[in-house]
Amino acid sequence: MPQIVNASLEDLITIQEIAEKTWWPAYSEILSGDQIRYMLDTIYDQESLKKVFTDGSQEFILLKNVAGYQGFASFGRRKEDLTVFKLHKLYVLPGNQGNGYGLALIEEIKKRLANQSIRILDLNVNRYNKAKAFYQKVGFRIIREEDISIGPYWMNDYVMRLEF
């Protein structure tokens, strides 16, 4: 049975390693190698991760089993609507996808939000990402499309919502 723990600043390297190992297989069919590298270097550099840790905009949790850390998620309150949280990141190492680890991370987030009387969780997912089917399976529904500029690249996303 996996264990989910709070991440701390000391876990940034673990988060970076999991991101590096998951992004390439997750996005190589839909994004260029240059875009993947840019996104990893921009979103997962030490300073960017430290900023969201210390400013409180994202809370990180890690999932581990007997072999070590296998995935992580981050979530935080939406600035434009304080009654809604956003799942910013959810990644499970490719060898463990399909083992219920992604669902375990979502269930942990739902439990934490319910304790704060929050019952809405949004996320963005690339419109061509196979993970969209996983999110739909666990109850998220598409509420709109959103195109986001990140440096010279565009993220063409669906915004999905889970109400629980």
C-alpha cells in the first residue's frame, strides 16, 4: 500500500527527478522536444519550485511505496475564486501508471479539501494528452478550453472540473 506524505523544500530534487522521468513519455507525442525541455526548465527549476512552496500558492504531496517515491501532486486555491482549488501537477512514474497511484493522490487531495469545506477541484490538461481519459474516468468533466502562452510556446488545454 503506498503512503502519501507532505513534500518539503528538501524534496525539490525528488520532484524534479519525477517530472523529468514522466514528462518525456507523457508529452513526446504531442509536444516538440524543445518545448518539453523549455517547460521542464521553466516550471521545475529550483527557483520556480521554491517560489510556489514558500508563497503558499501550491501544496505538494509525494506518493511512495517500498521502492521509493513514485509520484507527486500539487494543488492550491484559485486566486479568482477562493472556493475552488486547482490541481496544478499530478505525475506518476511511467512504470507505476495504472496501479491506482494517480487516483490515490487525487483521493488524498479531495480528503484534504473536504476538511476545509472545499468541494471543487479544477485542472488543466493538454487537449491531446491521453491523461484526459484518466481524469474523466475519476469524475472530472471538461468545462472549457484555454490556450496559455508559456514563453514562446502555447499550451492548448481543457479546463476540467471535479465536484465532490
